[in-house]
Amino acid sequence: MDQPLAGKRIAILVANGFEEVEMTEAQRALLKTGATLHTISTETGLVNGWHGRAWGHYFPVDKQLGDVLGSDYDMLVLPGGERSVAKLQQSAHTRRIVGHFLDAGKPIAAIDQGIQLLAIPGKLRSRTLVAIEGQAETLTAAGAKLSDENLVVDGLTVTARGADDVPAFVETLLKVFFEAAQVKKAA
């Protein structure tokens, strides 16, 4: 079986209330590639997803947000979920990890409200991102250019509008992550 991301470490950053399908679909696809995935959270033990209009399933937390460095990982996935993103935005550790990925030019995939976690002043340096309603001002203040498309790839950054775009988002993040791994392997 082909495992193009074998040996790559991928962080999935969530807190209680993350959009379950936005995390699990990416997680399933990435596990098939041979990558090592860690669910990183502000929560201890288990983190609770949001599914539809109610609380969803619990997922084990692999690492505490304050205990990891961006340099521990090769790639980053930022699912949406209003509650999750609001909690993650309150943590300096989130800004530290996301800032590392932006500065280092490492692959990042963000969907729905998860895109807001990229809004670190001065770090977006004219990257083009998808912006859902209510994010435009914050993202442009951080230096982003906004697109009305449902899915945008800007270098190694993949952003998508929401739940309807999950299949295309997952397919695209796999392609971008594969290409990044090949470039690093060739270097």
C-alpha cells in the first residue's frame, strides 16, 4: 500500500465544539497515507465534537496545546467549529503554533471558522484565503487577501468555506501535503 506521508507528523488543533466532520474526514484520509496524526487540544483526556445541531462524539486528546511546539510537526489541520475556534483563539499557545507554521512555510489546511486561527497580525503576508462571513475584517487586518471561492490554495496553505466543501477540501489538502512531502524529500 502506498503511504506517501509515512514519517510525517500532522497536528490537528481542536477544542470542545469543533466541527466533527471537518476533522474526521481529514483524519481518515490522512491516516491512510501513513502519516502520524496527533489531536492537540486545550482539553484534557477527551475533546467533544459538534455534529449537525448537537454535541457529537468524544475523541482522545493526544497532546495538550501548551505541551507542543510547531517544530514538532510537519503539517497542520485547523477544523472549524465556533466554540472550538473561540476557545483556541484565547490561547497564546495557538498563536505560537500557528505562527510557527506560517513563518516556516509549512503546510496548513484550515476550513470554516478554523480559518480565523490564521489571523495573526503580520503573519499572513498577502496570502489569499477563503473568508466566510464575519471573518473578512480580521483576516485583512492580518494581511490576507480574500477570495469568494469555496476553496483556495495559496502555496502550502489550503482554505475552504465549510461543510459542503469537505470532500474537495480533503482531496486538496492531501494533494498539497503530498507535494510538500515530495519537495522536502528531494531537498
